[in-house]
Amino acid sequence: MSFTAVWPIDDPGGGETADEMTVDTPEDVDALLRRLAEPGAGPAVVEHGDRPLLDDTEGLLGAPGRTKIPDHDVAAAVHGGFGYLTYADPEHDYSTLDGEPGSPEHRSEHVDHPAGSGVPVEVLGAALKDFLATAARPTCVRWREA
């Protein structure tokens, strides 16, 4: 099993680039977290290769019904020493982690993580390793509706 993570990188000069990583092993999850903690790294969109694809009936990525899209919406971030994760799929409404009460909010252009949804980075790592192994919403963490 594997997943792909894609995230924006803000350039101090005002530009924006992106990075991508395919994660195949628990050690790759650790490497991903180190990269997401680098200056300028934004939240990563995470797509698991072993989850079903759905018809894009709304035309989000082209002509309606002609493109397949993931059946899940997962984003992971590392910010200010905390890990953040959002998750949604057909069985679960959009949720964030039920994190440390003192963790600050983390807002980006594409994903907002409310205050109190950050967890120790090691906990985010465990959740992503669970997702890698099962292709299901991680059960080793607590969730709350976003």
C-alpha cells in the first residue's frame, strides 16, 4: 500500500512551488513529516492508492463524469511544533483531530485547522502510518467534526 502527498511551498521571494512524495513505508512517513516541517511547507493533500475512485459528477477536474477522483479528502500539516490532520470519506464527515487544547489554529489557502486540533508530531505520524497500512480513517487518534 502507498499514498502520495503533494504540498505547496512558499518561497521567501514571494513565489510558490510544490513538492510531492510517494509514501510506501513507515520510515517514509517520518521523512514526509520532516519535509512538512521545513520552512514554507504548506498542508499536504494525501491520496491513498488503495482507496476507490469516484466519477467526478460535479466537474471538479474537467468535464463532468469523464474524470475519476479519490473518494477521500485528507490533508496533513506540521506547523509550530504540532501536527494537523483532516479527513473525510463517504462514511465520515469532514473532521479534524481532537488535539491539544493549547495548540494554535493553522490556516492556509486550502485547509484550515482550528485551535485545539494540533497534536504532537509523533501522534500525527502514528495516524499517517495507520492510514498507510489500512487505507481507512486512522483509529489511533480522536476526531471531531470540523
